[in-house]
Amino acid sequence: MIKKINIYLLIYFTFLLLFSFFFLFIKHDVGNDSTISEWIINYEGGFTKRGLIGQLAIIQARILEIELRVSILIFQISIITIYFILLFILFKKLKFNKIIILSIFTPIFILYPIAEIEVLARKEIIIFCLFLIYILIPRNYKIKNFSFIIFTSLSVLIWEPVIFFFPLFLLLEILERNIEKFNLETLKILFYITPSIFIALIFIFHPLSKEEWTIMANVLKNEFSQNCYMSCDLLRSKSSLLQQFQGNFGKYSVVVFVRYILIILVGFYPLLVLLDNSSLKNNDLFIFKYFLKPIYPTLISLMPVFLLFAMGYDWGRWVNISYVFLIIFYFYLYNKKIIILDYHKLKNNFLSKISKKLFITLFILYCFGWNPKTVITGDIASFPGYRIPYKVFKILSN
């Protein structure tokens, strides 16, 4: 059963990877692509948020004497390939059942960026890779401590909103290190994120000046014939924290809140069922001993993400990012047997009781029949399982 589903999973990942390559190639030269606008941010004008990868792309472009967008495309294809490989490694040893299958194939997970290609290969995918590499590579605790500092610091340099997910990362450390009470080991973990917090504070209190932004924009224009637009331009026009929050005020409505509550409940449902039917191997761990189930402190650790929703209007993207971190968190601890899934209890869920034919129908409708749009005002998109290949064939036929 595991071998058979792994083959299906590998086929699914392969198709999504090929679609990703295709769309990245098609859109890498589009003048107003939102992904590229973020990737061209760099350090030519000074130290700024999200500039690390753009600077590396510039260095690669100069060394290889290629266009900046081609340099970015090389980075994107490499990163997304690593991402799919690491995810397959994470999932390949699972003891699959209907709910686990739905949790992996839910349209708010790996299908989402291919369905909404403006999100494809945004910088958070690099953080996903760093997170997966950090948890999957075997190491002793001395190396682990150093690698945790590197992971969190690099993550903030690449995409600073990752700090909203730090409580989830800290929770994982508490579980993996088997910490039973607040002690010196707990303080050490908090100390290990200090460099990344310091970097984030620099970004908050020392944004690029107009003169520094102009230098960066001139390098892009004069050396690479690229305009500093969208995300790159926001470093000048929307740099303060207050401006981040103010940008969403006019977009809130009852419809928006109801829509996204439903998206989160429906999209996260299989993973929440798994969490709700799980327990800890050690129930005396720090924090967890005050809760009946691990689902509660896990969800509490994600509460800071509401600030991310308040600061930016890419709500579909925030849902996807939150889900990716949570599913990696859960299945890593599941594979390590730190979290124990009660399969017997799981059989009482209605999804486990439905017939095979009905489950296949539900699977197709649930996993390939819808997906959230990128921005807060966007409605629900329909049938990405059909629209993605159709879009490819349409482009190829023109």
C-alpha cells in the first residue's frame, strides 16, 4: 500500500514540477511579474529586507554574463526542484490512509502555487527548503544548535515575515529536545533566535532611504535594464510598519472574512483531524502538559500569523504558507514518533467510513475542484486540476 501510494505521489510531484518549470519559463520574462519584482531586490543601495537572494542573482548574472531574469530563473528552477525532492523524502515513509492522503493533496498545499502562478517560486519557497533541510539532515545537538541559528537568520534575510512562524519553530524544538520544564535549555533556544530577531529589527527601524533606493534602482536600470517595480518599489513607498497595516483597511468586508474562514476550515480540515487524533509520546513536556491534546498549543503557536494577514493582502498566499509550515511540522514529528497518531480513533471519522468510490469522487472534487485566489478580494477559483493542464496546452498551441 505504501509503495503503491508513493508511486502515485511521485507521479503527482513530477507533473507539478514539470508544470512549475513551464510556467516559470513562460513568466520569467514578463515585465510586470510579481515574483520577479521581489527577486530583484538587492544590496546595491544598502542593507535591506529580502535583498540577499537578489544580490546572489546579480552576482551570478555578472559572473556568467547572463541576463538578470535568466539568473533568477536558474535559482527558481533549482529551488523548486529541491523543494519537491525534500517533500517526497518527508512523505515517502508515511503509513497512508484517506485523511493523510487528503492532507497532502489539499489544494492549499503544493498545488496552490501552480494554480495561482503569480505565487509560484516566491521567496517563501526558499524558507520551506531551509526548514526541510534543517529538520531532515541528521546531526548532533552541537551542530543542531548552530544550524538552528543559521536557519532562522538566513530565513529572516530572505523573507522577514517568517518571524511570525518562529513560535511554531520553537515548539518543534521543545518537542524534539524533550524539554519538560522551563529551564536553561529553554533559554538557550530563545537565545538562538536572537540574531534573526536583531536582523528583523534592523529592517524595521532602518529601511532604505530614498537615496539608497535610487542607487539600487539605477543599478537595476543601467546594468540590467530592469525597473524597480511592485515589491521592489514598495521598499520606497510602503516601508514603515504603520503603512503595512493601513494598506488593508479598505479591503476588509464580511464577505472576505467569511470566505477565508471557510477556506481555512475546509483546506486545513484533514490536517486538523490528524492533529486532533494525535498525542505526544511524552505527555510531560514543557507547555504541552497543560493541554489535553497537542493540537491546542500547536494552533496557539500560529496565532502571530494573524498579524501577517493584517499587514498584507495576499491572503491566499498566507494560507498556503501557514499550511506548508504546519504540515512539515506535523509529519516530521510523526516520522520521528514524537507525535503518535491514533489510527484506531481515526477510523471513527466519517472520511474513514465512506466507500472507496465515494472517497475517489470526494478526493477529485476536494483536491482538484477549487483553490483560493491570491489576494484578499479574490473569489474562489474552480477546477485547478483542469485549468492548469488546459493553460499549458493553450499556451503551447498559440
